[in-house]
Amino acid sequence: MMNVHAMYKHLKLVLLMILVSGVFNVPFFTEVTADQVPSVPEPTEAARKVANAIRKEVELPPLGPSGRPLPLASHWNVGSVAGTFEPAHQIELLQQGIPILPWMSEPTGDPSRERFQEYYGPLLDYLSELGLPFSMRGTQWEAMLYGGEYRDQPDDRWAGVITPDGQRMNVLCPFGPVAMWREPAARYVDTDAMRWVQERYPDPPLVIWFGNNEARDLRWHQLDDCSRYLEKYGEDRSAAWKRRVVGEGWTERYSEMFDAMREAMAEASWRENVRFIGYGAFGPSPLGRWGGWKRYSLHTEEAMAWEWDAWDGSSPSYYTHNWNANRDHWVWSTQVQSMNWLFMLDQAFQANPAFWFEISTWDGNTGQGYPGWLKVLGIEDQPEKLAEQASRPLDDEQIARLHQVANQLPGRPLAKALTYMGDGQTYCPDRARGWLQFGMWLLRPRVVREYRCHTTPLEPFKPYWMQVVKSVARVWESETLEEFWRFGELVPNPNADHPYQSNMPDYLRGVDRWYLLDTDLDPERPWGLRTEIPVFALALVLREDAPALDRSPAMHRWLVYAHSPLEDRQRVRIRIPGYYDESIEVDVPVEGAFYILDEESGEVVEATFGGQLRFGSLRARAWYAWWSKRSFASCPRRMAENCGISKPRPAAEPIGPMRARWDIFGMTGGCGSVARESGRRAVPAKRTVRLCQRLLDQSLDQRSAGFAHAPDVLDLGGQRRRITGLCRPNGVCLPNRCRTQHASRAVASPWRAHRAAGIPRRRTGRNRMGHGPGFPGGSHGVDRGQLVPCGTGRSGRTGGSRCPVRPEARRRRRTATLGSARRAGAGRTGRGRRPAGGRVEEWPGAVFATALEAIQWRGQATSEIAL
């Protein structure tokens, strides 16, 4: 038996061999073949469906006929360390049908090593099976050009700066030899590792090769330290001229590097489909924040950046840095600063219509500050409780530990969350989501890429990472949000100027840079960088050329997003420019809220979403307004030709939460006051609903394929709530207390659907003519295919005048058979009469008005619809 000393000796030898293998790239692990790599799971149906959708989105241009492409979630952490954001986590998300852009590290090293195969093999096989695009996180490739191997080379082989006294600086020079910029291709592309990856997945639809883009380079205000510049241009040049020539120099050299890297690809499809995206390769976000911002910018009158002439795209940082004083609730915030990018994006798309724009997000809570965060919270041995503990204020003991950690690390940044918590705040995942969604809807990027350093474990930060996933998936799940994402235009606020106005060039003074909406909580102006902004709100209005919408060209719809970083706020008044120049009153939570505003109806409805994050199999919840009682005098007098109602659709087709709302309200028409459920109380909207002559123009086939199936689609149950109000065919609203006596015939008795759902029938008497089951609130008669007002008695009773049905009107009614009517069975109508064979009358408006009778409204002011 081996003694302890011998075991220790052998253990040291093994560890030494592993160390040597890692340092000198000598294979220590045995070579493995493809059949030894962990097996790849069979893609689910949800994965295949979302893969097809992702592939279509990445192939769309940034601004084409289909609008802006939908966003994808991605990450900086490539999962090369166990327990971090490993490839298995990405496969798990895709298996659930979540729209992500898969990510990996750029391939380096020996492809025969076991670790290499385990990391790349399963993920590449899975992506290849689905035909998915992906991204690779690279390094700053050009930094090798001022490495030690080039220091003793001749001047024409040195890409760094040479000072006037002949010294070489480890800083890239925009006037150095162009040919040297082809060198990175040999080190990073023409390698065994890259060839192996291309052979494993030879035909990806798109490869985003992400460059870290942080190599040291010469600033324009440092040109006097460059002998090449002085020899070529001399001294006494203006700052604008220096910025121009430096930008031109970088454009030429980076373009040369990318051309060489593309040419070095082994597979033709890779050469065609690779895109080089630079972190921060964009214009200056601190534009105007302080007087020295120009030192870090190469802007000219023609363009704010040179990068979009060389790079294929950019991922600027939507960061709350932990090393400076910015906050998510100040004027010095990411939200305010990022508004500078909107006009720059227009310039980028003009220069390069295919420019790939995404954003990198970071809340300032990883890296060196992460261990200190755990220590202050007292969960060093339970990091999985990070989000839970960060959602609570610090107690006295934790505050003492915070001071201790700050004193132990003077000058080193703490986690940003500790800065907030030291001020008596919290940093829960909801707060991160509110901040993130503002940036998403402000910029509408193609990818939202969260940053965590490469050693950051997944589990403690998963609640925060999932806010990125959920925020992106929400856009895919809701037809209304998708519509605004693709075809919405951001609404500038002309009532105020952007607060960053320091050292602004004259040619930028008329550019729209301010999109924050005014609220009644705004502090008095002028604002300083540390002025607190209680509520951040923005609005998008649908473009007039948005396709496939059944609405009047003159009708406008707005999407308002607002979040309150520090606390939930109620009854906040927000003013939207162009919306009657009036304010809306809404609640603004920490995690943010969406509101839909409609010019035609004048209503304000909150859109709340929930359910499983499954593309194509989502069970979404939409909290709807229900109609309050109003008299005929409260109905609006002006009616439009269209009602903003979506096209009828088959029952099997999933419909988004907010689009479903329009279908439902479209079926009933009418007018009334709208209320929304905030989780605390119902807040009345300021306008009444005006619908909907457009319904009467729909064909019977469309009705039977769409609205008549509503009872089969919706999840019936709970307490029944009346939906009041109808419209005449001539577009005039009827009293809210009116109902139609022929409702039951249109869906072959909604009462039968009620019984099938286990809902007891509540009898309220029959109408005076004996036609129909006696719906609460009176009835309507039929006069030559038109609704006429009848009973206007109190709810639950019949009353009012008689409603004669003319015989000739009955003879004119045409009938048709509906599959849903047969399935549901023919319900009784009137005094024991039953439509034969489940035949349903085509009388105008009946199908629409009555499908809603089978909808069961839950709760006091809410409805849950299972999609």
C-alpha cells in the first residue's frame, strides 16, 4: 500500500504536469473523438420554432419594410469556467423556446484537448442542428501589434507610436504602417482551433465576432507626441482637423485588419457571414456632460464617429459604472446619457445600412466588488441568496460591515448595489429590470448583451440575468409590443433641452436629444448632474406606414413606458407631446409599466404580462379594463370609420395579450369608461371608448373563423361580469345598459358554454317579446338588420319600451352553419325555440356582439385569458 509521502509526491507530479500543460500548451489530457463528447439533447419543438424565428430576425436589415428586428438576449460571460454561464445553460434556454443569440469564446488552443471538445463540441452540434446564428467573444486583436515581439523590428514593422525623440510607446498609431494590420489574422483566424470550429459548423447564417476593442491608442489631443504625424502634417492644426485625420487613419487600418481576418476564414460561408462588432465602437455617450468630453471623441460636422465606416457594428455600454458617481435615478444616469445615441444611430445607418447595433449592459455589481458585496450582506457561504438579501435594506450589522469593507479597499470600487444600499436603498431584480427596459425601448437594439466578468457564477446573478431574458422575451410574446418595437417612433420632448449642454458644437444645438417625458414629480429646473429624477418615462407612436392594421390612417396609438427606480409611485401625471397636449394619470412601479394610448378611443390601458417564457406556447395574462355604467349622454358623439381592431384570426393562432384586448373590445363595440387593475385599485381612464362600425363590414366567413370561436379559445371560469355597450351599424353608440336579444343565437347559446365550464346560469328573466334568454340590462330588437335601443331598465331586470321584430326583417335574415355552434350545441332562444342544426343568423353585428357574452370576467376588475 502506498504511504502518505508517496501519495503526496505523486500528487505534486500530477499538478506540475497540469501546470506545464496549461502554460506551454502541451496536451496533458488524452485526445478524444467526437463520439466521446457529451451527447447533445434533441431539440424540442419550441427550440426549432424559436430557431426559425431567430434566423429570420438576424437576416433582416436594421430599418427595412418589416421594421426593426426583434431583440435577442446574449452575454459576455462565455462560460469557460465551471459554474458560470456555460453552454449547457444556453441550450437549456433554447430548449424552452427563449430567443437568445448563443455565445462562446473565440476558439484558441489545441482542438484535440478534452476540455476544448467538451466546451465547443456539444454547443456547435446543437447550433448546427437548428441552423442558429451565434456570437464569439474575442479580445482586442490589434493589441498584439505593440507586443514585445515587434519592439525590435524596423520602423516599418512597428504599428505603435514613435515619439519625436525616437522612443517607442506601447500605444497604437493612426499613422503607422497599414500592412502591419494584417498580422492579427494569422494569430486569431488561421489556426487549427478556428479551422476545427468551421469544419464542425460550416454554414452558420451569421457569426457575430465580438471584439473587446480596448487596445491602447493615440488620442487626437496627443498628436504632438507622434513623430509620424508631425512629419506628415506639421504643427498648428485645429482640433477639428486633428479629429478628422485621426478618424480617417483608424478607418483605413481597421478595415485592413478585418479584410485580412475575413480572407483567412477556411469556409466560404464564414467569410460571407461573419460580422466584426466592436465594444464601444460608437459615438460619445457623455456628449455635453462635462467640458472635457471632446478629448474622448473623434466627432466631425459630418459624423459623430468614424467606427461605422470600418466596423460592421457596435455594442456601446449601457452601464452604471461602479468606478464613477453615476446612478440610475440621477440626471447623471445611463438613461439620460444614452439619449445622445439616437441621432448618431441615424448617421450610422446612413453610412452603413446594414450596421449591427446592440447594447452591452452592466449594473456595476461584478468583478472586484462582488466578494465585498457578499461579505457586507453576510452570505459568503450562501451566494444564491444574493438577490433576496439585496432586496432588503441594510441592518445595523450590515452597515458596519459596509464601512469595514470600504476602509479595507480604499480607492477600489465597491459593487454599485452597495452604493445604493449605503444610501438606504435596495437593489432588487425588479429595479434592474426597470432600468434595463428603459434602455431597450429607448434604443431598440438587436441584442441586449449582459456583462459579467468571466469568473462570475451564474446562480447568484441568475435573478438579474433573467430580467434581461424576460424583457427580451416580452417583446416576442406580445403582438402589441412587437408592433411598437418594429414600427414605433420615439417621441422627442420639445418642452425642454437635454441637460448635458457643456461645450456643445453649434451644429448640434438643434438636434433632438431629449426624450424624457415631463411628469408632475419632476424637480424644478435647471438640473444638475446629481438631481434626482423620480420617474423615467418615454413614449413611442406608431408610424403611419405600419402595415397590416385595420385602423383609420388618421388614428394614432402610443406606447408609454415608465419606471420609478426608488419606489412604486401612484397617480403620476405624464405628459405626452402630441397626445392632445394633455397628461395621463398612471401608476409607475419600480420594475416599470407599459401603457397603451389610443387617439380614437381616448383610453389608457396598462399592459401587464406574465406566464411561462415559452415562445409559441406562452400562457400570457392580460389585465383588462371592464366597462363601468354610464348613461347615453356620456357616450362620445364623434365616431370614426375604423376602430383599431385587429383582423379576425383562427382560434388556433396564438394572439398577444394586448392584441387580444382589441379583439374582445371590437366584438362588443360600444362606449363606457375604462378602468385598469393596478394591483391595488382600479384607476379610471380619462376618456370613453368609441367603437366600432368597422365590425359590421366583416364577412360571415371571417366571423366564423375568428370571433365566433372566442368561447372555445378563452379560459372560462370565475365570476361573470357584464360588458355593456353596443354600436349601431351607423356608428352611433347605444346606451351601455342595452344588450342584444339575439346574442345567444350567434354562438349557439353562450349559456351552454357556461355550463361546460361549470359556471351556473343566472336567470334574469326574459325580454318582453320572448326573444332570447333575457340578458341583464334589457334587450334590443332587430329592425331590418339594425340594432334599435329598447329596454333601459336597471341591471338584472327587463324594462323600457317594447322591441317589435318586423316579420319582413326576419325573412331577410340569412343563415350559415358554424362549426363552433355545432360543437357547443344549439341553445334555447325565446320560449323554448331552438335554432335548427346549430344555424347561426348572419344579422349584422350579432356574431361580434354575442361572442363576448361567453367571456367570463374574473375578479373585481380583471380578466385572465389563457393563450
